[in-house]
Amino acid sequence: MTASRTARERVRAELTREIVEIARRQLATEGAGGLSLRAVAREMGMVSSAIYRYFPSRDDLLTTLIIDGYNALGEAVERADAAVPADDFPGRWAAVCHAVRDWALAHPHEYALLYGSPVPGYQAPQDTIGPRVRDLTVFGGILSAAQRAGALAPPTGPVEVDPALADEAEASLAALMPDVPGDALLRALSAWTSLYGWVSFEVFGQFKGAFADLRPAFDHSVKALGTMIGLTPSG
Amino acid sequence: MTASRTARERVRAELTREIVEIARRQLATEGAGGLSLRAVAREMGMVSSAIYRYFPSRDDLLTTLIIDGYNALGEAVERADAAVPADDFPGRWAAVCHAVRDWALAHPHEYALLYGSPVPGYQAPQDTIGPRVRDLTVFGGILSAAQRAGALAPPTGPVEVDPALADEAEASLAALMPDVPGDALLRALSAWTSLYGWVSFEVFGQFKGAFADLRPAFDHSVKALGTMIGLTPSG
DNA sequence: CAGAAAACGAGAGCACCGCTCTTGACGACT
DNA sequence: AGTCGTCAAGAGCGGTGCTCTCGTTTTCTG
């Protein structure tokens, strides 16, 4: 009645776990395109058709890998955020950024699966929308906390924001980052996409050979984005 | 002696062109993964092996598609930039950004081929490095012109820049955007990656359902990035 | 406890893919 | 006119995702 009641369910769960593990290893070495159900079956000593007892299609296996990837990235981001004092908002932002970059560089193929070209013909099921925003949720928490602590500076630049646009941003992001005014949300959205733009460029080789070490440039960019968002050190 | 001397060379060039055209159409509808030499051959009424007389492998066909894509994007960016008065630097920046976004939305699969996950096992040949930076070259031209016109504001934020990092940025980007100081280059690099981060998020469906119309939000972000770069309207 | 039902691994097979090799015909240059 | 290179065609190799069937084994049920 607890978990794994019958022997069959136990071995099924174990085999499912093993399939995913082998698939993740293949994904890490060959990339998403090189993930082959037949190869997984071969490595398990099974016949290829037996895999379909556990995953009805290659896309379903990819889906669990994607969900696992979002969770791994989200967990890394959560850990990095938790390691910084809660009222050091620029520090938390920088920690989150470096966590995303470090994880992406350590798992480039999984990152590509999450943020690269969509798999042709693949449609993300509803199960992915939870883990998908796990990192964004951390960022939203930082923003909301900064706003409540009075550590979110109002916009300084000469760019005025359309009130309707700010309202739409508030309505759309209220669940993830409550209490944050619309103009700050727009700046935050820009910074967030900038983070992933940088990481994608780096992981996908667009920066190839431009810098000897990209980390200092990334760190500088992160700090500049932090001030653009309006994050200030203390209340 | 000029072009297409013999009849054979003429028909060969024509068939090569037709293969590329069909391949690009398949790429646009099916995506990079669905590009099949056999399907191209079928559509041409040829047998599959005959294709290999023109392209020694699928990767070679992909390479020409990639080069064509970079050129198409670069040309769109160049046209957009040329349509704005040369001394309206924020306007030129915004025009370039919208050109990138518009082209990407109009050709999502080709954009994915250029800026999405790298094709597994595919190594970009040297032929691509020229067209690859065509858009960046336009951006560099805007920056250099703004700098020479005194329309590139010095950094205002409280983020100080490491001199060594600024020097490396100058050395690395001097060919593309001369005369621009290192700290401005770092800000520009951040803005550039931010642009592609946004476009990638939008094309790859990461923004799905967040906004009814993403264009105003993008435009706002572009303007904010323009001021972050330091671009000012006139000399 | 015995029988029905469900789950399982194995195997054959379908259609597709990239790519290679050989064959025979056609065109171009000497 | 003869030779040589280019070409389309066809067969074939090993690989893929996926489907179906067939015994076997395990689980559930009457």
C-alpha cells in the first residue's frame, strides 16, 4: 500500500529509472538528436520493442528528460540563491545568474534541450510548465522581496513606459513576482532574457574565441543588469 | 571563360540552385531535423544517390543553408539600418533590433538553425565566419559612428569596469567596432546578447502566452537597452 | 486455489534515413 | 573518332522509430 506494492511494480520503477539514466547519459554525450531508443535498449540488454512498454514514444522519454532538466537547473538556482544573505539583493541576482551559467556550461546538451531549438514535432505537455518556471520563480522571489524591502529603485532612465504595457506585465507576472510595479517588471524581463541570451551564446559557441575567459565579462554584464533592474544592496 | 561556360556547367549550377531552394523550403516547413536528402531528391524526380553528385553530405547542404541564412539576416539588418538617418543612433539601434526580430519570426526554423542548438556532429566551416558577423558588423558601425560623433555617453552607473577586461574587449572587437572604448564595448556586448536572448525566447516559445502582443514589450526593452549602451539622439 | 486478466520480453517487420558502390549512358575535350 | 569524365539510376548496408504478434509470467479475482 505504500510504494512499490507488488514485485512487478518495483522492478518496473527500477527499469524505468535505469532507462532514464542511460538516456540522460546518451543525451549528455551525443546530444538530443543522438538519443536512440534502440541504443538504450541495447545498453540494457533488451530488445528495442521492450522499451515501448515503459515509454510509449521517443518524445515521451524526451519529455521526462526535459522535466528532469528543468528541475536540475531550478534546484541549482534555488541552492545558489539560498547561499546568499536574503537582504543582499544584488548578490542574490548575481548568484542566480552564475548558477544558470555554471549549470548550462556543465550540461550543455541538456541546456540545449531546454532553451535551444524546439525539437521538431515535439509539443511540450502540461507537466512541464511547473518545473519550467522554477528558476524564474526564484528570480521573482528576489524581486518581490527587494520591492517589499524598499530595495528596488524606481526607473532612472529617460525611457518612459506605456501604462497599458506596464499593466499587462503586472497582470501576466503577478503570480510569479507579486507586489512589483509594472515598469520594474519590464526591466526585470529584459534582464532575464539577457541572462539567457548570454548563456545561450556561450553554450552554443557564438562567442567562440572572442574572449580568453568569458566569466569576467559575464560577471560584469550581470552587475550592470542588476543595476538596470534597480536592485540596491540594502533597504 | 566567363560564367557557365559549358552547357554541363550551366545545368549543374541550375540543379544545385534547385536543390538548395527545395531544401530551404523543407527547412522552413519541417525544421532542420526534418531536412532529408531523399525527400529533396524525390521532389526533384531524381534518385537519392544523385544528390550526392552535388552535395557530398547532408552537412554540406546544411552549411550552405546556414550561410544563406546569415546572409539573409545580415541583409535585412543592413537594409533596416540604411533606412534610418545616419545620425539617429538610437533609431538605428532600434531598427536593427526590430529587423532581427522580424526576420526571426518570419523564418523561425532558419533562425533556429543559426542561433539554436548546434546541429549534433556538425562543425561550422570557415566559410561561415564572414556572413556570421554581418549583423554584428552593422551594430559595430553604429557604435563607432556614434562614438566618433560624440553621441556615445560614458557609463553612468555605479558599476566600475575592470581595466584589463576593457582592454581585452577592445582588442577582441577592434576590427568590428573601432574607436569604441572598452567599457562601452562591454555594455554593447551585453545589449547584443540581450537582443538575441529575447528573440530566441520568443521564437522558441519560451514566452508562450505571457503577453498578448510581444512587440510593445520588445520595443520597450530595446529602448531601455539603447540608453544602457549610451546611445544619444544627436551629436 | 484455480482461472481470467494484465503485463511482459522477444521477434519479425514496415517505412524511413544517410551514405556507398557499381553500372551503363551521355557529353566534352584531344 | 576515340577517350575520359560526369551523370542518373539502382541495389544495398546499417541505422532509426514504431507496430504487431506470440508465448510466458505475474497479478488480480471469483
